[in-house]
Amino acid sequence: MSAVADAVLYEGYLLYPYRRSSPKNRVRWQFGVLLPRDWVEQEGPVTPGISGSADSWYQQTECLVRIRREDAVVRVRVRYLQMQHKQVEAADADGTHHPVGSLRTDDGVTHLSFEEAVPRQTEVVLPLAELLRDGRTVAAGAPAGTEAEPLAAGAGRTVRRRWEVRAATTVVAEPLTPGLCRLRVRTENTSGAPDPQASRGEVLHRSLIATHCLLGGEGVEFISVIDPPSGLAEQVRDCRNAFTFPVLGGAPPKAPGDDGDGATGDVMLSAPIILPDHPQVAPESPGDLHDAAEIDEILTLRTMLLTDEEKAEARATDPRAAQILDRVDTMPPEVFARLHGTIRSLTPAGRPEAYGSPGSPIPGRPAWWQEGADEGLSPATDTVLVNGVPVGGGSRVQLRPRRRGADAQDMFLDQRTAQVAAVFHDVDGSVHLAVTVDDDPAAELHGWYGRFHYFQPDEVEPLGRADAPDPAGPPGHPPPPQSPRPHHPAGESEKGRSDGRS
């Protein structure tokens, strides 16, 4: 379970090609970011969702817990990254130092200024009886700190500085029926922004990044929110999770739950990205690439093909980038061969009736992976109102991503015009517009393959009214995809990112 939690902690920490100069690595920290409340809510309260790709000042997990003993205890571990600024300083003749972006020392090593991060965690063990009675609030922040490290031959030094992060976690339990309660874990950033008009990069110094929590204990059993026992589906539906998605952790059980259906477990991981119950790191993976939406084999091959100059910059950017390069450069052929792919099973995993059935956590909603389950959804002809204008397939829009919470792909497309190809309904109930950008020379090809950018309705401005196209599409072209969910990987940003990374 620790390997999965660490993958969540460092998801998106540093993206290929791992260099400071890469545009991807200039807009980082996209998941589970808890910023100061006064900065986040300048434009109004945040709208909670079940994943954490949007900025917030809090994160809330609710799940059902069976009580197996009167002296049951709950263990809560809150984990996140604290930003750390690495500043390279060159030595002056008078013994003072001045900041520089990069410095090459006499030993041939280049040192770069960059934003790093330090892992933090707060763990508490609480009697369930106390949580049912009063609840408990504990400090979950991290102190400020500064460390200086001299460089070779007195050329200068590297100074790492951290700002104080103030946070609090409140744990409360609500009794439901004998032997069953609802557990709530809420973590809030209680820092204030020194300047409410500061940039996102500045307030990240006082933020919790990649925030998630692990839940366990003794004498307790956690109920799956994805596949609950049929008698608990209604209570699970009443759980309110904000900017996080709780799933059962650990290895999958060999037998079903007590009721003969549904899933339960001893550990729960509540992450800012959407995962299945019992997520596992593939045993073939030799180490984290910090880009879980990519295929290890492809990313490893790309990293192998970096030039010597590019590898030198990546090594100087961050110690974790250097570890990736060392692992790739020394990877034995038999380890690399295992990355090509493995068939786990030739039959579907799990019980198919658990999804989209009356016992599902979202009764009545079709399961997007089941053939014929998308009746009533027509991405090519569905429309959504944007500023009073129906927008659907064929509509032309101007892209206006949110000023806050936008990732790099959003920012690159700001103010560009695009054509809507389809309206998709995601599994969490949200709506996305699949678009192709007008001045993209490959727009027609992207539309033919179904490779789109995705924006929410409030991130576009209609440029006029347009009739929906024939669902069959232009002659010789396949119809638009009819899936009721966008074709971006679960856990990625739900805004401008396309199906693949460049």
C-alpha cells in the first residue's frame, strides 16, 4: 500500500523530459493542492468534486465503517508535499553570495535553482468512542526552515528554504445503526495568503500539495464506496467526499464480504485522483516515473533517447530526475523487456453485476465500459447551455480556461477558437466538451481519430449558434465516439489535456 500512496504523493511532481527548461515543468502541482482559503475564494466559494485536480482550501473524506469491537480505534495518516525553493547562490570576492539561476563549478557539475518538495505526514490514533462523542482536531502543518549547502571549491552554495504551512485535520464519526458509523476526515489549510493578489506560484509556498490520507485501525472494517454490500448502498450514497476519492487499499481479498456481496477492507486510501479499489503498482515497473498516466515502456524509451546535454540538465534540475536517469541508464535488458506488457487475465476482473446495478454506489447511472449501457446519451447530438446558447457538436467556441486551477495545456490554449465535436457526460456526473482547435493543422486528423481537448462548459464562450452535425459525420469518416465519459485517463486534469502527452 505504501508504494501506491507514494505514487499518489509524487504524481506529476516532475514530468518528462525532467528538465527545468521544459514548459511542462514550469506549471506543476496539479493534484490535491490545498491553498490558503482567502486566496482560493477571491472569486467565490469552490465547487467540490470527487477528484482533486481543482484548487481548494480543504479536502474531505467520508466513508462507512463497521465497528467490530467496543474498544475499536481509528488510525489516520495525512500525507502531502511541502514546497521547498532551491536557490543557487554564487560566491562573491568579499565572501557574500548572490542568487543565480544556474552555476557550473570547477568539477564540471551544473547546479540549477528549482522548486523542490519535502514529504510531510501527520498520524494520529484515536478511540472510535471519542470520535462518536466529540471528534478530534489535530495540527497537520509543517514548520518553516532553511538549510545551506556549500558547493565545490567555494564557488557558492545551495540554499533550500521552506515557508510555514498551517493546516488542521478534524476526525469525526457519526453513528448510523448498531455497529455502523460514518467516518469523516477533513483537512484544511489554515494559512493566510500574505497577498491575496499574489500568483499561484507564490501561494504554493504556503500550501499542501498532493494531499491524501490513509485510514486504518483495530476493530474496524471499511466499506467500499465503489462496490458496497447491497444493504449499504443508500448510506454510501449519502457520503460526501470533496476533492478526494476513497478506495479500499491493500491486496484484493480472496473471498467476498460478510453479506456475500460487496467489498470491505482493513485499510482505505483517500486520494485526489480516481483509483479502483485495491490499487496496485505493476510488479514489472522498476520505479516511479512521476507520470502515472504514461506507459512505463514508452517513457523509459523516451528517457533513454535524451541527449547528453538534456540528461545533464535533468540531473541538475532535481535529485529525483537524476535517480530516474540512473535507473534508465543501468536498466538490464531483461527488466526492460518486462515493460512490454503482461496479460493478467483473459476474463473481466470482479463481478460485473457490481457496476451499474441496483447495488451500485450510483444506481441508475450506466457503467461506461458496458456495451449498450449508454442509452439516452448521444455525445454527437447532445447540447449544453452556455450563457443561454445551446452548445453541441458543430458549435464554435472561444476557449477561456479558469484563471485559477488551469494546467499548462489550458494556458497554452487560452483565447484560441475551437469547434465542439461532442458533449460527454463523465462518470462523476460532470459535463465536458470535446473540442478541436481551429488553427491546429492536424485538427481534422484529431477529429477523425477521436483525439480531443476537453473543457468544461464554463470554460468556453459561444461564438454563435450552429446546428448539430449528422451523427454519421462527414462522408468517409467514422462517427464521433459514443462513450458517455471523456477519453482522458482517470485522475488527469479534466480540462484542456488531450488524450496523450507530447
